[in-house]
Amino acid sequence: MKFSHLEGIESFALVGATGLVGQELLDLLCEHKIKFSKIKLLASQNSVGERVDFAGEDLIIEELSANSFDGVEVAFFCVPNEVTEKFVPIAISKGCLVIDDSSVFRQKSDVALIVPEVNGEILKDFSGKIISIPNCTTTPLVMALKPLAEQYGIERVVVSTYQSVSGAGRKAFEELSNQTTAMLSGKEAESSAFPHRIAFNCLPEIGQITESGNTSEEEKVVNETRKILDLPDLKISSTAVRVPTFIGHGLSVNVELQRDFSSIEEVRELWESFPGIKVIDNAAHHIYPTNVECSGSDFTFIGRARRDGSVNFGLNFWVITDNLRKGAALNALQCLDTLNKYRRMS
């Protein structure tokens, strides 16, 4: 992954700097040697004064406040919805471009919801103040579906997600570690981040239960996929499961296409030609992508591709990506890089 269009941005604020996604974004900036003349690390009062080593520079966490965005060009928000709702309007009023990782603005008709490889061209004529990035399971799903939709058309999608605890934040991440240690030591496992024990367990509930019986997480996947692919009437159903892994969101996907494909190899080649996707698929030799391969990688991985003979033109496959990286921090930087590219071309 290369970022060639971030030069010229003088000031950058990271809201949620002590969270898992915030730390991933800082790691990416260091990894790619991206520097801004001014960078603000913002968090809650509990973290004020903490020092962060950023590319050899000692940065101090500041408290998020109404004055945090004075003189800031770009602000990346990776905080809970209630914090986003309060502070994004303030950032915009100070002239900031906001890139937001929450679900607050994703379904608003005047807000761009972007995965650059899939619908980045929307940013060609972008004149707004907010770019939303999707749910960390929606991103790998639309990456895998986009080339299929263009080549064959899509009739229906059924997706089951297997989401790591890091998607629920630092407390959930630590809870899995603590519960695992306790249980292997013969002790009682205490739960607070989840309604049930997560160690050595799977929880078929992510988000709040809605009136439909779906969870809010499942509805995000449905609605965001439709918006990003510009398929408002797409037939799609989702089930979201929290699993006891630390990094990586996997998805089991069943797609009914509108037109047939000649072979699975044809589909694999289609995916391989799509930017950001890597196919690892030779199940006969136990070769397929897992959490191990995706952790720390920029790629969205696909494997276990096979025909589904129960419907016309059916296809099953497995897709997995690092939810903190491509599912959040990396996607945000790509959005900013893509926007700047188009602005320089105009």
C-alpha cells in the first residue's frame, strides 16, 4: 500500500488516540513515514497527559474539548457514537474535514460512505465535510462482492460474520485475554464487556436487538452494503457472531448470481485482479486464509471458493481481513489519500 497524495496536509487530529483503532492509525502513519506539521492526539480526560512515541517524537494526549479543532485541517474520529455526535459538528464548524469511523452518519444521503477500491470515484466531486467509513465487516464484504456484481450481477447474498473481540474495543480485547488466563488456571471467568463469557465460546449477538429481531450490527451490514454498491434493492441477509479471536473478522458468504461463471478459477482470477484482494485457495492442501494471515496485513483475503448447487449460479466463499487495519484505520487513510488525489487533478 502506498500513500502518494497526503503531502500538503499541515494539521491532523486523531480523536480516540488511545483506542485500538487509534493506535493502529498511528502505527500506519509511522510504517509509511507519513508526517504532518501538526498532529493532535485527543482522548477522554482519563488519558490526558499520557505520552506516545510517534516516529521518535514524544506526543502528549490532550483532552477532547470544543477548542481541540482550532487550526486543524483533518480530524479522524474513532470513538463511540455519543462522542461523535457531540464533537463532529464542532470540528466541522472549525473548518475540519472529518473522517468518521462511527455509524452516526453512514446512512445519511448527503454523506459519502467509502471503501476507495469499491466506490472511491464518489470523491471526485466531493464537496462535503464528512467522509464515513463503513462497519469493519461491511468493508471486506463489499470488496469481495464488487467484482462479482460488475461481472455477473447479484441476485441475493447471505452472510454470516465471525468477528474478533477487538471489534468491540480495548475492554473486550482485554476481557478475552483475562478470561482465557483465568480458565486455563482453573479460576472463574468474569464477564463485563459481553453478556456471556467469550473465552472458548461464541456469541450470536453483536449490537442491540432491533424490532425486526436482527441486531444493529446485522442491519449495518445490510444497509451499508446496499449503499456502497449502489444496489438499494439488493436481497441480503446477515448473521453476526462474536468469536474468541483477537484480530480479524471472517465472513462466510453465499451469493446467488444473475449470470453463470464458467469455473471457480475464473472467479478467483476476477478477485485477484481487483485491488486490495488476495486469494489463498487450495482447500485440498489445507490452504485458505485465517486470522493468522490477515493480522497486520493490508489485504482482504478470500478462500474456500466453490459452487453452490442448491441455487442457480450459486457461489460460496470465505473472506477475512484485519478489522483494525483495512476494516478501519487503513481505509480512513486511503479515503484521505484518494480525496487529495482527485483534488489535485481538478
